[in-house]
Amino acid sequence: MKKLILSIFVILTLSFDTQKEDSFDVGEWFKFRIHYGIINAGYATLEIKDATVNNKKVFHAVGKGYTTGMSRFFFKVDDLYESYFDKETGNPYQFVRKIDEGGYTKNQEGFFNQDGRVLVKDYKHKTEKTIVIGKNVQDIMSSFYYLRNHPNIDKLKSGESITIDMFFDDETTKFKLKFVGREDITTKFGTVPTMIFKPLVQSGRVFKEKESVTLWITDDDNKLPVRIKADLAVGSIKADLDAFKGLKNPFKVKK
């Protein structure tokens, strides 16, 4: 189950809607319950707060992931991801990545410059370096919120995609999200109208194929993820929305 929680974060943060009415606001919080086969493997939470960077009010996104029960006994995960990003453009100013995955640890902080560079400080190895990344690049956390506000999200036809540049693990990669269609799914909250997407992931050690991941987001103004399924190189995982609060828009449920 190595990289289980990280995989969920990558899927969540690479999912969606720039410059329409925000799909979220300060106070939004939600939790996912993660299953590995029949095992309740852990939880992932995402929250949006207010913060100030260089005397400017910004959004502060906080993501946490952790294993529970027997999963924690076999493979302990405690991950923290944070991002500070502009309330108007969605562009990131700063990110935090502090993880512990079965003893594999990282403790990094990054600072984005307007000239297309990011200063990455590695507190574990006590190093820092400046990396040229280009402009309009998101970090792993800001990607999720940036894409939820994408102007084309509701205009996509089956087979069409949205592509963004994302900085992760000291490099910039292009992420592609393909729209599949719409479906009403049964959740603990009732029957929810959803949009179905397939994020293109790297096949190999973690994921079975490039289209191994299927993502369902609410077909309303929130664009909130409600279900994720992924075929891994070994086994499969499923994550379901378990709790939420502070949504900016009504949560659409069919009776």
C-alpha cells in the first residue's frame, strides 16, 4: 500500500475548473474515506483557510492524509500538503510538503517568483535550490482549486480534455484530465449527479495503466469530488466522500 495516501492526494489535486465564480470559499472542508480492497485504509482531508502573504490576502489550502487501524500497523502514513495561492488568479505563492510514508520522509517548502522560478527549501537535507519552471504553473494543492474554477469544465464534450502545468518533485509536468460523461451515483448523502473524468497518470510502479483512475465530481457549482477508483499495480483503491462542511454552493442531491 506504499504511496496509497499520496496517490489519493495526486488524484484529488489534479482534478478540475479560471475565471468564473469561485466554486469554493474560506471554510470549505471535506474528508475522504479510503479503502484498499475490503480494508478501511485511511482518510484524506482538504480545507481552505484565509492567510496573508506579503501583505496580500490569499487562500491557504491544507491537505492531510493518514492511514488508520491495521493499515497503520503495516504501513504508517502521515502526510501534510499546504498551498498559499492568489484569490483572483489562482497562482501559487508558496507550498509546504511534509510527509512520512512508512519511514520515507520529505520536509520541503517552496516559494514561487513572478519571473517563473521557484525556490525550494529542503529542511531534511538542509539545502535549497532555485528551479526555472515557467509561468502559470500550479503546485499539487493549488491545482485542485485552480481547476475547480476552470471556465471550460461545464463545456467539455465526451473525450475532450483539460491540460495544466504542475510543479511536483522538483520538476514541471503536464497533467491531462479527460472528460468521460455524466452519471448519477449512490452515496451516503443520497443520489448525486456527477461528471466523470479520467486523469492520465503514469503507468508502472503505482498505477496499472495511464487511464487507471476514474474520478466523479458533483455536477453542480461546487465541483466537489465524491468518488475515486484506481487500479494499482497491485490491487485497487476506492475513496468516497465521507463528510463535508462550509461549501459555498448548495450540494445537489436527487430525491
